[in-house]
Amino acid sequence: MTSSRAVLQVFEKYQKDRVTFVQTVAELATRPQNIEVLQQAGVMSLLRPLLLDNVPSIQQSAALALGRLANYNDELAEAVVSNEILPQLVYSLGEQNRFYKKAAAFVLRAVAKHSPPLAQAVVDSGALDSLVACLEEFDPGVKESAAWALGYIAGHNAELAGTVVDSGAVALLVLCVQEPELSLKRIGASALSDIAKHTPELAQAVVDAGAVAYIAPLIVNPDGKLKRQVCSCLGQIAKHSVDLAEVVVEAEIFPKILTCLKDVDGYVRKHAATCIREVAKHTPELAQLIVSNGGAGALVDYVIESEGNNRLPGIMALGFIAAFSETLALSVIASKGVVPLYTALVEEPEDHIKSAAAWALGQTGRHSPDHAKAMADAGVLPKLVFTLVVSESSDDLKTKCKRSLKFIVEKLTCMKSLDKLLQERNLPEGIVKYVLQQIAKVLPNDAAGRHDFVTSGGFAKVQQLDQMSGNKLKEHVDIINSCYPEEIVKYYSPGYSASLLEKLDAMTVAA
């Protein structure tokens, strides 16, 4: 009896030591400074057999430790793959209890998140069928872990997202969104967003599963993290086509989504603005729907209150709305949208945000003389010129500024504004041509403008430019000069005072 007890004590001690080992490793793996030491000590090869241990708690702790290690970087995730741990996890997903399933799904997620090849390795191990089966489990924690893993796999590219759709996951993810647990709703919406973002076909698969009808009402949910995922998912669906955008709009997200632009959560605000942008860009009718619901004013407030990359979707949404028609552009101007766009062009340090602001200003000002004058009155034109000529501006930013200047100048009929622009320092030759061309159109019909153009120094500037440019601007200069008596043209021509002095000298010599 004593000897059998002694034997059993050896096994008990071995079990306790295994429990202590895996729990300690799992705890150590939570701290980044320990990861390299654990890796050098060969922790992967030691944990692998413990996944098949006959004690469930050891299996779970081993899986948890592996997940934490794989989560740390792609090198450790590749070690999980190379040690052939994935097939064991997939096998156990179908056999073990809910605690192990959560831990195993965590490992698969931790491996899949790093890169498309690692996500493909998870797919190749046969994990998709097991993960989809986990979505049908009763325990919400198991569903959540499985949905999270599927979302990471689908997020990388269209091919991987397609394999997730083909596995039958979409309908079950839609069911997850309908569950009462907030965290499960969040992960379900996030995974659907990761699927829908790649192609119209994948977005259509999400729509066909009835996702929009269940996701859209969650816009008014008080939980900020859920609203982030809801706005993101709706935006990822709407961006692909007019039809998909109309499906999102028909779910009655307006005007409710506009309240999200004022949410305390910055990510909710950004994702809501992005969703509105993705709807606005498609057709004048969708843009008008946004404006009719008070969207222009809400977007202007959003641009004023945000900065950096968060500002970008709001700027672009205003640009898309303004681009479609004179009326829609006027709604942006009436909502006092010009100054915030100008401010973004001036204040934002990133060129891609400046580019968006310059583009949006051009789209707003290009429709009519009234639109163009609103741009000029806000001081937009000199800033576009400055941004165009400054050496630090990127090529894309310079292109956007040049196009916007052209669009606005072509509609500008206010001589005072054209005159002021012409006399800007360092005005590029290409823009000078647009300005002179427009002055040549406006000046013959503006008597008061002709007088002011002379007294301001603008007419003299035209003569200087004519002399400096050779024949490049001659056509436009000739039209402008034809509006004035020959004596005035001569008087303001460069060198006229010198020629008068020469005549005086000649008279003196003759005398």
C-alpha cells in the first residue's frame, strides 16, 4: 500500500509540475521582455506535447501560452506553423471543452493576424470548418473567439475572405450580431466588415445574408466600440457600388448616423464620416439625401472639430457632395463649409490631407461665378497659389492646387479678385495664362472694372507680363489692351518713361 502511494505521488508531482510550468509560461508570455528568453529556451517544442495532455487545464494553459507567444510577432507565429502545432489545435477544436476551444481559436487568430501567408497556413490546416462549427456553439465566448479568428483571416485579402465566405461563415456571423452579448455583436460586425471591404462580390455576399437589416439599427446603440464596427461595416459595404450604397441608405441610417459625428468616441466619429463619404460619392441623388437630412452642416462641424487623418473623410465627403451640382455646392457654401476647408489646407501638416482640402475647394468653386467668388472672398486663391509654388509640396498636392485654381478662375467674374490674383508674387506661368484669359473675357463688359484695373496697378502688370513672356500671352494681352486708348497702353508699357526721356534729350541736343 505504501509503495503504491509512493508511485502515485510521483505522478501527482509530475502533473503539478506540468500545471505549474504551463501556467508560469502563459504568465511570462504576457510580458514582452520575456518573449526572447522563452524563445531561446525552446518553449515551442516543450508546449506542443502539452496540447495533447490528458489533463484539460494543462491543454488550455498550453494553448493560451502559444497564443500569447504567436500574438507577439510574426517570427513566433511562423514557429507555431513550422512546429506543426496548427493541425493539433484544429483537431482539438472539434473534440475538447469550451475553455480549450476559446484558447485554440485564440492561437489561430494570433497566427493569422500577422500576414496573408500565415493566414493561408491557418486555412490550409483545415481550421475554417472547425471555426465555423464553433460559431454554432452555445457558449458566447467560443463564438467570439471563432469570429475574431475568421475576421483576421478575411481581413488580409479578397482570396482569403472568399474562402471564409465559402466556408459558410457569413450567415453565422450575422447571427452573432443578433446575440445579446455586446462583445459578440462587436466581433461579428467587425468580421463582416473585414469580409465586405475587398470586392463588390464579397460585400454582396454579406448583404445577401441579411446583414444590413441587423447591423444598421445598432447605429444608435450606446456602446461606442459597437458603433465603431457598425459604421465601419456599413461604409465598407456602401463604398463598392451605387446599388450597395442604396441598400445601406434604405436601412434608414439617415439622419441617425449624423449624430455619430458628435459622438464622444473619436473612432465612432471617423467611421461615421467615412460611411457618409462612401455613400455621398456615388450619385447626386445620394448626395442630395445626405444634404436634405442636414448632412452638409453636420460634416462642416465635423471638419471644424477634428484634425489630422480623422478630418480626411469629412473633407472628402464635402468635396463629393459639392462636385455633383451647383445646388449641392451651394449647400456646402451656405453651411459655411469653405472656411473649414481653407483652414485644413493651411493648418494640416500632411500633404495628402492638404490635397483633399484643395480638391474639395476646387469642386465647390467650379460651378458658377457666385461659387467662385465665395472662394475668392474666403482668401482661397492666394493660399492655393502659395501651396502650388512652395517646394515642400508633393506632386499630387501641386496637381490638385493647379486644377482647383483653374476650375475657380474659369468661373470667376469679379475683376477685383482676378486683379488681386494676377498681382500675387511668384504666380506660375500656367496660372497667369488662366487669369489673363479670364480677365480678357470679363474686362470688355465691366466699365468700372477697367478703371480700377488701371489704378490698382493690374494693367501695368499685364504690360510687364507681355514683355517677359514673348508671344505666349499675346492673344489675351491684345484683348485686354483693346479695352483701353492707345495712349494708356503706351503709358503703362515698360520702357515708356525711358522713351520720353530720349525724346527730351533729342530736343535738348537739337536746341
